[in-house]
Amino acid sequence: MTRLSVNINKIATLRNSRGGDNPNVLKVALDCERFGAQGITVHPRPDERHIRYQDVFDLKQVVTTEFNIEGNPSEKKFVELVLANKPDQVTLVPDALHAITSNAGWDTIGNASELTELVSIFKSAGIRVSVFVDADERMVEGAKACGADRVELYTEPYAAGYFENRQKAVLPFIYAAEKAKEIGLGLNAGHDLSLDNLRFLKQSIPWLDEVSIGHALIADALYIGLENTIQMYRRELEL
């Protein structure tokens, strides 16, 4: 079974645009769980432009499904935040400080020393570690060498090429996924996945452990409601 983790960053962005507490991030997270989400993902950034550090502490108290914290571990405050909350999973993402969103995976070979140390710190605290990588077999092998439990495949290139030639677009991801399976890494995927392209990814890589989806899912919910949207994404994964 491939689990659906809902990234609620966009909810926090909407809240922050007006100040106050509407929409309430905790309520939305609990509603997502009630509607069928099997995990909640947050990606706090140093400028707190969406999820705030305090949100993470508050969510930790109420989330009952899998709690996944994403972020760049080069920031000491991020490492401290994760260790203080001990989520089920931490996903290490090399996003630049002012990046609008994540736009590349780790060079797990060039950053092997840094990643190995960080993976060890988090695993010693009992936290599963996933490393965000491009669909590159060498980067998958590098994540394994660093001690990671899983990799998360950065799927924006797949989504960008899906309508032009979905077979071509998915092929590098199949190769990377097969490498992960071969060497014993768990497999996650995320970025620009949607109701348009999710089913084909799942059909092509049926052993996916988890997908993390935020932007498209929240955008769909504006039209068809949060409960309906989560159920529709779940159905795309239940093949």
C-alpha cells in the first residue's frame, strides 16, 4: 500500500497572509486525517513564511498518523526542531534559503560526509530518515551509503514531461526506484504530483511506500472540497 501524506504548508501560507489563525493549521491537519490522509507533512523554512516552528510543536501533540518533517538540515535550528519533536520521519531536502520551493535533490556523493553525520544523529533519536534525491541511480546508492532508510524521488521532471510523453518521463524514476528496491531502501516520492499523473506513477512503481502531496491537493480542494479531494487521491493509489 502506498500511503498518502498531505503537505499542509499551503494552509499555513493562507493563514499567514492575513495574520490571525484562519484557517487553523491544527484543525486542517486533523481534518485531513479524518478524511483519510495517512500522514501529515510540513516543511518549515527559516523565514517561517508558511509553517512556523511553533506549528511543528503544536502539530506533534495532535497528529496521530505519520508525522513527516521536511527541510534543509544545514540550518542548526531545523536539526534542533526535529530532535525536539521526534517525528516518525524526517526528510532531508537541500533547498536554498530563498527558494520558492524545492527544486533539486541531494548530491549524495559530494555531500556524503555531511549527510552521513546527519542521518546518524536523527536515526540515533529513533527517527526514520529519508533523503530527497533526483531520479539518478548513483544518488540513490549514495543515500544508502550515508545510512538513509529511504529516498524521496523528486518528481517535478516526471510531472513536467507527463503530458508530452509519460513513458519517457517515468523511465528514469523506474530505474531509480528499482535501484532503491535492489539495495534495500524504502521509497517515497513527491513534488508536482497530481490527480493527472499520480495513477501512472503508481502503476509504474507499485512498491512506492509513500507520496507527499501539497500544492496540487490543496488547489483541488478549493473546487471539490478537502474530503472529496483526499479520497480521490487515495483512490489513485489503491491499485
